[in-house]
Amino acid sequence: MFRLWQEIGVDLGTATVLIYVKGRGITLREPSVIAVVRDTGEVKAVGDEAYRMLGRTPANIAAVKPMRDGVIADFDMTEKMLKAFVKKALRGRSRFFKPHIMVCVPSGVTEVEKRAVLQATRDVGARK
């Protein structure tokens, strides 16, 4: 059956993020790391590239792991990381039709964090 939208599964893990796109398989498997400019919050790198920056960044760039011990330690960074990963996984595919996204979060997240991840997923551009 042909669908106009893509179906995406996201596993937000403490160590690794996996993104599965239906019909294409796992399109992204990268570390849960993000590098941002401290003053502006601009995302410099995510995943493998940000992982290589851990402990090696200039003073104005912070490379962090926003997920720790099975929970979201820094929601804002997790949201930015999720947006960047979904964009990276879709690799410029047509965004005319919004994707359906299912997100799997660590078992220790609170209800507030679940709602926050849901909101972040909608902000990424999820249709459902």
C-alpha cells in the first residue's frame, strides 16, 4: 500500500539514538550527543560528529549527553538533538507530507518528560 507520508520509529536511548524509516530500515544509529554554541544555543553537531567533540571543544561550544541514566537530563538539548536526528534521517526527502513518528523513550522518564518528548516530536513536524 502506497502512503504519502513516511512512518518513522525513534529509539531515544541513553547511549545511542536509532531511527527506523518504514521501507528503508534503520537509517540512523548514532551516539546521543549534541554540540551547541553556549551563548546562542545554535546546534553545531549531533551524533558521531558531536561525540568526537566531547572534551575537545573551545570554551564557547558545549558537547553534552542530554540523556543520562535512562532519563532525560536536559530536555532542551534532547529536543534539539531529536529535531536534528529526524532531519538527518529523512535526508532531504520531501517534507510536503508530515511523517508519522513513534518515539520510544527510556523507562525512567516522568509524565512531564513524556509530554515534553511528545511536544518535541510535534515540533519536529510529525503529523501523528
